[in-house]
Amino acid sequence: EAGNISRELSSELGSNIEIYDVDGKDLSNLSNAQAIINDDVQLNAVKGLISYKINYMDNRVVVDLSYPVLKDNITIGIVRFYKDYTEIFSYNKRFKEIINAFAVMIFIAIFIVSLVLSRHITKPVRKLINSTERISKGDFDSKIDIDSEDEIGELAGRFKIMVQRIRGQIRIIERDRDDLKEAQMHSKVFFDNVTHELKTPLTTILGYAQIIKENGFSDKNFFDKGIFCIINESKRMNKMVVQVLEISKFNSSGSKYQFKRVNFSELIVKTCDEMGIKARKYGINIRCLIQDGLAIYGDEDKLKEIIINLIDNSIKYGNVNSDVECKAYHEGNHIFVKIKDKGKGIPKECIDNLFEPFYRISKRFSREKGSVGLGLTIVKKIVERHNGTVNIKSVENIGTEVTLDFKGENND
């Protein structure tokens, strides 16, 4: 009967069912009675406990389940159930392998993405570090090529602004340094020229004074000639000292101007009349062509000094028995003054240097005329102080024309 029950249950469940008594004797008498018997499993079942064990053999997974048969709470037998779960375990194993594969793939993907993101984040940081290193070594022209819109990009943008400001300050310092060097060079040249120009009349004065002292008044002609030269050289030296002091005031901003409304037409006409006395000594006629009503805002004495200086040059370097033309007119919001002579003219290559202190085309000829080479320098500084410009055109053996350009009455 136990055998029949075992076969019927095995048929219904599709697995091996064995029936044992409490002594472990196989009552099912099946052909596969040699099925796995586990003493521990049977022992637990005899004690009234449900016991099982998973057995792994030959790539198969078999579950061994022992169930006690009770009557009045007394174990009278054991039903032992064998079930092959190899397929389920294989599926589970494949599922785990797939899960593990996915986990590995996800890990690799996360690693790659993290690597890319880290490089994306650290690349601008590295660029910024490299740029700061180059800048710390003095390369302020180094470009910071970071265009990201995150915090690193904002930091790089601020750093660019800082570098640009530093670069600008460096350029200002370099420009100031160059200006200072140029000013020092000009000061040295100016000092050397002043020393040389003062030495020349002093040498003449000292020479005549020593000879007169030695000879006394025995040679009246030489005495008169010496006194004449001493007086002339003294005047020239005094004039030069005055002009040097005036230029020094310009350079140190110590020259004060009394700006007011000036009747420029009247000032030029009056100055031409005054200079006409000197001009007539050389047979030179000053033609004064002045438009009425010209007014300018400036320093009257300084403006007159300009006109005197330019007309005086025209008289000195113009031909004897010639004309000096002084023309002034209004054009738009500008007042133009042109002073033109007929003389030897100025070589083209010398015109740009005429406003340099102590510059003279012919030193010997200029000294004979009483010039020390500072007149045009003073003229230019006064004109520029009045926000004007001065321009010189000259053709050799024909003459020279000086043009002054001022704004009208509101030139301030």
C-alpha cells in the first residue's frame, strides 16, 4: 500500500516520493530506492520537524524534503520528497550573471562619464593654473582661453579683467618711464646747450676785458671796439637768460597767464606799427592786412610776444628792401594769422627741428643776427597754451610763411 501511495504521489507531482517508517526503512520499495538518504534530514523528521537540504551534484540541483507523518502527535512515518530544481537554479544563475554584467556595464559607464566630467571640470582649472604660472613669470600677454559658463568660467573672466588691468598699468608705467627718459635726455641736451651758449659770450667778454686791462686806453679804436662787443654780448647773454627762464617756467607750469577777451585785430596792428621802426632800418616794409573785429580769449602780453617774435624773425632773415606781410582773418570758428617774408628760406629737412630749443640752421649767421635759438620754442609753447597750432612753410631763396591757428573768442 505504501508503494502505491508513493507511485501515485510521484505521478501527480512529477517527482520522486519515498515513504519511510520511523526506523528509516524504505516502505515505498521503488526501483530507485537507492535515492539519496540523509541521516540528518531523516533524524529531524523523526523528531517531528520538517527538514530539507539542497544537494549539488553533477551540475544538478536536487532539493531533499522530509516531512513527518503524525498520528495523535506521534511520528509514525516519514514522507521524503525529491525535486530537481536544476532549471530554476540555472535560470537564477543566468539572471544573476545578467545582473552582474549590467552592474559591471553600469559601473564602467559611470566610470567613463565620471572621467569625462572630471576632465571637463579639471581642464579649465588646469588651463587657469597654467595661465597663472605664465603670468607669475611676467608673461602678461598670455591668453586665458576659458569660455565655460560655470563658476570656473566666471573666475577665469575675473582673472582676465585683473590681468588686463595689470597689463594696462604696466603699459602706463612703461610709457611714463619712456617719457621720463626722454625728458631727462631733453633736459641734458638743454643744459648742455645753455652751458655752451653762455660760454660763448662770456669768452668774448673775458677776452676783450683782459686785453683792455693789459693795454689800457692806449689804443682807442680797439678800446671802442672791445666795449662795443662787451655790451652786445652782454645784451645777448641777458636776452638768452631771460628766454631760458621763460622756457623753464613753461616746463614747470610756473608761467601764469591772465586770460581775458583780447581785441586781436588792434593788438596785431599796434605791434606791426611798433616793429615797423626796426624794419625800416633794413628797408623792409611791413604790410599789415588785418580783418577788423577779431577777438580771442587769451593773455594779451603773451599774444603780443608771439607776433613780435615772428615779425622780428622775418626782419632778421628777410631780404633787405623787401616786404613782410602780416595777415589776420576769421574763417569759421578759427582765427588765422600769417606772417610771410621774402628771404633765403629754410631747407625742408630743417623745418621739423625749428621748435627745438637752441636749434639754429646756421649758428654763425644766427649769432650775427643776435639769435640764440629759443624764440620759436617760446612761440610754440605760448600758442599751445592758447589751444592753438603753429605751422611753418618755406621755400629756399623765396621766403618763409608762418601760420598761427587759434580758435575764436571761446578758445578756452
